[in-house]
Amino acid sequence: MTSDHDDRHGVSRRKILECMTWAGTGVLWTIAGGTPRSLGIVGETVAAEASGLTFLQISDSHVGFDKPANPNALGTLEEAVNKIKTLAVKPSFMIHTGDITHLSKPSEFDDADRIISQARLDVHYVPGEHDVLDENVKLYRDRYGRGTKGAGWYSFDANGVHFVGLVNVVDLKAGGLGNLGNDQLEWLEDDLRDRSASTPIVVFAHIPLWTVYPQWGWGTDDSARALDYLKRFGSVTVLNGHIHQIMQKVEGNVTFHTAMSTAFPQPAPGAAPSPGPMKVADDKLRSVLGVTDVTFERGHQRLAIVDKPLQG
Amino acid sequence: MGHRFANRVWVTTALAVATLAVVGSFPTASIQAAGTEVQIDQFTFAPQQITVKAGTTVTWINDDDAPHIVASTIKLFKSKPLDTKDKFSFTFTTPGTYEYFCSLHPHMTGAVVVEATTGSSATP
């Protein structure tokens, strides 16, 4: 799933494979003159070297999950937030790429808000399929839907970077994968139309927008149309969650990256009979949970993307 | 040992005949037998296709550590989110083939084939 094209961008394949073994806290992203690149795990000294825009990605907190793979998902979310609070460079904001809750219960949303707000950062959310279990997606939209379209898609600008949050977890079709739908795709085309090709673009959504493993539903049926609208831009970064592990792929000007969960790991594609929660030894759990730091630096060609496990 | 095993087989067969006789005398009763359950396990419906008589209540049981939703493709039925060990039942009254999927994990699909209780299709 990793690309062999990364050496020319200064991130070796070995480095990416190392990232893949990191699992868990969050990814720190740096946007440097166009393309994102991984800085490393949250808390590493490299994060402190970042200048320009830095933001944090957190994903798949599954508040309410209490099965053997992690009996205390709220606790590990709190550990991730505590880790974020210790970052040498305070991120400008945070994005959450969905599955905030496990079962869309009001109490789960309340608990998630109570912990995530302790990071004292603006948070831009997109929903995961676990956040839209109620009819009409009312619970998610009442909390996070202000100023968004449809089931919760929107865009915003920060430091010259255009951010687009997409929803690919509603109105799913039997036998299919993630779904953006015609309304959202038309909105996306319109949203991007007047932007200069030199504008760095960051797209974030829950389910991967590239086909990771369709046998487990890890892809989005109509993502090709979205990527078609994005292909004229010189720097596109696509950030996803859903698969609870780090994967990265570079295709032309587009860098795809998935983040770790803060709740529980899932198996590598095809490595288990199903993508269900993966039980690891208790002392290994925090090495496969984490967050992601992203930094944008003017004059450089890549965003710096740093995956940071809770431990290890 | 051989004798005891043979005896057990005979007893089991006799019980099966008795069960069939009871079912035969109450053809409209709702039957809750092993053949009307669908296990949700490892992100699959098992069996993926189940055949029942009209009037049968089919029950889905989630054995996964992940939640699933059983949803008819023609919106005939839709379960609440089923957490681990939660069940969902639906009674099929009209013959036909009813396809369904998990609306959370749509690559998971299954079908219920409902046969008429009278007429030639009712006799195996």
C-alpha cells in the first residue's frame, strides 16, 4: 500500500514503513509550500522545528467502546489529549476524522466533547459511520453541523491552505463502499472551481478516499470523481481514518494518509478473517494508538506528517 | 460404544419425526428453530442466504465486537444498531427473495428467501 515514489520527496520508504508500525496517538502535519510531509510522532523534536501552519489530526476515538480490544476507549482518548497538550509547537487547530463515538449515543458525544475540549484547540469534525446511527443524523449535526452542507461537508481556509471536510458515511449502498453522493460532489466541484492551482488543498474524510481493501469496505465508491476535481492542484493531501492504522500512498500530486485510532487497532488488510477490533497484548496497546501532526511550511514542497503513538 | 452410538442416533431420529409431526399439525404457528437464525460473525451473515416459509420470524444475532445494522435493500425492515449479542427479528409474510445488507458496513450482504406455505412449493 505504500508508494515507492517517496524517495525523491525526502521521505524514504523505510521511514514510511516505520510510520506504519507506529500506531496510535495522532499525526502532526506540516504543510510546506504545497505538499504535506510527515514530521514524526507527536512529541519528537522534529515537531519543534516546524514553522508555518501546524495542525493535528485525531481519529476514531470510539467513545463508548468497552470490548476486550480496549475496555477504556475514553481513557486512551484522554491520554491522547494529554499528549497533545505537551506538544512543543501548539497546533493552530485540530481535525477529527470521524467515529467520535461508538454508537452515536448522546452520552458518548458528551464524554468525547468533555475530553477533546481539554486540548483547548478549535476542532473541525467529519462524521464516521458510528456517529450517524440515529435517523437523519440529528445528533451529529446538532453538535457539529453548524455552517455545513448536507450531512456535514464544508470547507475553510487557513494560512493560504484550503481545507475541505467531506462526508462519505451516509446513504451507503448494499454491496458498496464509502459514498460521497452527487450533491456533495457537485458542491466540491463548485467549491474548487475558482481556486488557483497553486493553492495547497487538504481534504479530510472518514473512510479512505483511495481503495485500500474493498473486501473489507476500505474505499469510497465515487472518490475518483472527487480526485478528478483535485488533479489540477499542485499539492493535495488526503487525510482519512476508519482503518485504525497508518497507511500512506503518493500518487502524482496527491498524498494519501490514514491515521491511527485513539481507541483500538484493526488488522492489516487480509491479515485476519475480518476488520473487527484487534486485541493486542495490554502492554502493546498504546504503541498502536495515537495522533497525527501536520505542518505546512512555506518554501518546501511537502506537508510534514508525523504520526505519534501514545507510547513507544 | 458402537451400540450406544447407534441408539443415540435412533433416539435423535425419533425426536426429529416427533417435531415434524407437531409442526405439521400447527402449520400457521411461528416456528423459532435453528433454521431461522442468522449469525453475524466476522463481518459476515451466516448463512448468507436462508430459506424459510411465509410467516416465519427470522432472528439476527450479532456475535461481533463491532456494531452492525441489518437493513433491507428495499427498506422493508431496518434494525437498530446491534451491539455485541444484540438481536433483531422480522417476520416474513409474503413469498419472495429479500436482500439485505449492513448499512454500516455495506460490503456485508445477505438474503432471505421466503416460500409459500401452501401449494407445490410448500412440499420439499
